[in-house]
Amino acid sequence: MKTPTVLKRKKSGVTDYRKRLKLLRSESTRIIIRPTGKGIVVQAADYSPEGDKVIATVNSSTLKKEIGVTGNNSQVAYLAGYYLGKLASSRGVEYAVVDTGRFNLVTGGRISCAIKGAIDGGLEISASEDIYPSEERIEGKHLKSPLDISNLKNAIDGKVK
């Protein structure tokens, strides 16, 4: 009897194919959120048999280039989600499902901050309000040097029309 082949991305622990299949069956645009050691990557993508079609991408270097924000905290994750929500809604996306990949969703964490930002940016995402961070966390009251979120949101609104 031949040993079954194991897909390379499953073997290396990169892709959970059962979870991906469930997301793709919804036939909705996916908001892909990947926190990294240096920042966060947030994408809006549609499925295609030839490969996923990326509608919009926002990462930490995009925020640095566009509005001058650097860092790897909940405020930066919120702004990345907000920027992606504005970009995706300006490109015709109204509803999306969240794809966290192999990462676990932590209440008030960077992934949930990005989800809250995308919702505030204009996307409709079905998520429980229990996972959202508190307003104090988004405003950065837990940080030594918090960002002025309202001014940065206005700057993002000026960039995306």
C-alpha cells in the first residue's frame, strides 16, 4: 500500500486546508490578517482557480510610506485594518469573511484590532463584538507614546477616495 502524499504547505504547518476550504465555500471576499514579528499584513482577496486575486494590501511599510506611522502594536493594527477597509470599499467590496490562517484569535489582540479597523473603514464583517478591543486600547492609553487615531483616520480618508 502506498503512503499518502502530504501537501508541502500542510506538512510545514503553513496552511490549514480544512479551514481554507470552509472559507472558500462562502464565495465571499476574504480579509487575510497575518501578524508578523515586525508589523502586520492585511489583505482583501477573492478566490480564483489560477490563484487568489488580491484586491488590496496594507502592511506596516505601507502605513509608514503613506501616513508616517511605524510600530507593531494594537493601534497600528487598527489603522492597517481601517486603511484596508477604505481601500476595499472604494474598490467595490461590501462584505468579507476573516481569514486568520494558523493564528489564533485573541480578544483585544492585534488581529481583532485589525478586524475592528476594517469594520470602521466601511466593510461589513460578521464578528462578535466580544472580540473587539476596548476604546482605551484603540486610543493607546496603555502605551507610553500613543498615536492620535482621529487625525490619522482623517489622513487615510484624504488618501482614499
